[in-house]
Amino acid sequence: MPYLASLADRYGVATDYRSLTHPSLPNYLAMTAGSTLGIHDDADPARHRVSGPSVFDLALSHGHTAKVYADSMPSACARSGHGRYAVRHNTWTYFPQSTGCRRLDVPSGQLAADVAAGRLPNVGMLVPDLCHDAHDCSLGTADGYLRTVLSTVLAGPDWRAGRLAVVITFDEVEGSGGGSLLTVVVAPGLHGARAGAALSHLSWCRWMTDLVGAPPLRDAARATSLGRAFHL
């Protein structure tokens, strides 16, 4: 993935960022709910109904904006997989009480318009589909997708105004248990930065709640903020 490697060299990379477990869903929940919630499978939202707020709901309740852009999702807040769309990677759909999901968890085709308008959310996530995340397709395909998306985002007014940071990470490593993940942070103030602090998906969650002035979610209260590790 030469494009991703170039971003790591130019901006910043976390050298000790780790997943928490296996398979995908509990790692995504760690990011968005601050805990794996004792879940050990990839079952759909019909089986796992999460109570309490997500990091996106917290942003909204504290007067900020939040949005998820899900690649290949057939309709807003779709709660079952469809083709290359994997619902287990889009965990806002696991919070049935959230009205925000129905309005703001949208197909990724809406991303370009939000970039052009300078209205990217305070807390946001782009979820690639099973080809673009290199699950079913090659690393080269994933790198090309990343280049296409980031070229658009980094040409937009939010980036040019210096108010945007982009985190690129993966959900897990092969096999069982946690493991080290390549995690790149792209921000205007970073130039070849290396963050050596012990970080995890909980660290992303902690950073997002800190950004919107909300209390940390669940286990993320004990995590080091990813932003703080990079002095952002």
C-alpha cells in the first residue's frame, strides 16, 4: 500500500496501536461504544441491541455534528448486510434507540457533497465495503480506493482551513486476540510524527468524546486519547 505508506511518512503514525480482540464487530464497538460489550461474534443488530449512547450520539447531544458514510450500503442505517456492505463494520446501526442513525448514517456517496460544502462532521467515520477494505480484494485495490477518497477530502475546504484530522486504521489482525495495527493520522500540523504511546481502538473513542466535551464512554475512560498522543 504505497499511498498509505506515504501518508504515514508525511504526516504521522502510531507505532503501538492495537486491536482488542477478534473478530471485527467487538473492535468496531470499542471505537464507537468504548467497550467490546462482551460480544465475541459478528452477528447482526437483530441479535445485538446495544443500550446507551454511541460516540456519535454523544456528539449530537453535546451540540456537535456526527455522520457515518458506509460504502455500498443500500439505504440509510441499513441493519443487515447487503452485497459488499458489512453491517458488522457499521456499528451505529447496533443502537436501536438512536434517532441519529436513521438520519445521519448514510451511503458513502454523500461524502463528496459534504466535503465540497465544507460540512464534514465533528465526529465522523467512513466505512469501506468488503472490497475497498482489502477483506475480499487486494491491498492494491484498497490503496487505490484510499487515494481516491483522500484526494477529494484533502482538496476540500475543511482540510484547507486546518480544522480536519483523518485517522486511517484497521479493525483487527489475522487470528485470535488483539494485535498491532498500522494506524496513520493525517493532520495539517503533523510532519513525520511518531506516537509511541500504548494506544487502541478505545483511544480513538476517547479522542472523539474529548473533542465534543462529552464524558468518556465505558472502558475508554482508562484509555490514552489518540489525539493527545499526537499533541492534537
